Amino acid sequence: MPSPAITAFPTASSHPFEGVDLSLLAPEERRTINEAARDFQDVVAGKAPTFAKIDEDMPLPADGGTTFYVGRGYSLTIVRSLSSFGKLNGFVYGPIITFDSAFAPGNVRQITNTRFYTLEQMRDLLGRQ
């Protein structure tokens, strides 16, 4: 039996640190987390980031529109890469937050939420702005 077509957009967590007590952090650390989380949510919703600004020092990749931003204590990559999976053509799209090593010295400093979208789905997502 074939699997049903997926047409709805996935819902994103309200916050990539949902359920975590941020009161343990210093005010500047909370600000970094909250600004990064808001930018993350913005991108998942197909919007421009609220806080991070274009990183003009980064080269522009030739992949369909990936862009780089810099925020307070983190960088934001908005992946928008032309992609094909078998006969499916479209984009891989979503945010990658990378926290500065001074703030996040552990093994993994990234939080990501990318997925595949058809051209029509990308138009719908980005048309929400």
C-alpha cells in the first residue's frame, strides 16, 4: 500500500530550548539564547530573522539561496539549497544556529531544523511573509 502524500508543513517547536529553565543563565546568556531562538523560529516559519543581520563577510554559495547571518553570540545559516531525491526536485530549507565556541564549548554547538520542500511548498512557505 503506498504511503499517503504529505502536504502539511511540520510544526516547529515554539522554542529550540523549550522546557529548559533559562533562569540559570546570566542575563546576557539568556539574551543570546532568546534572540537565537526567535531567529530560528522566524526561519522555520519562512520569515527573515528578527535579530541576526546579514554576514557581509561570508561568500554567497551557488546553491539556490543559502544565506549567512550573524547575531549576538551565534551565527545563523539559512539553508536554501536546490536538491533532488530521485524524481523529487525542490529545496532543502531551514535554519542552522551555531553558537560561538566561547558560549558553547561542548562537542555540538549547532541546532538545526532543515527539511525538503517542493517548489510549490517553498512558494507557499516564503509567501507567508
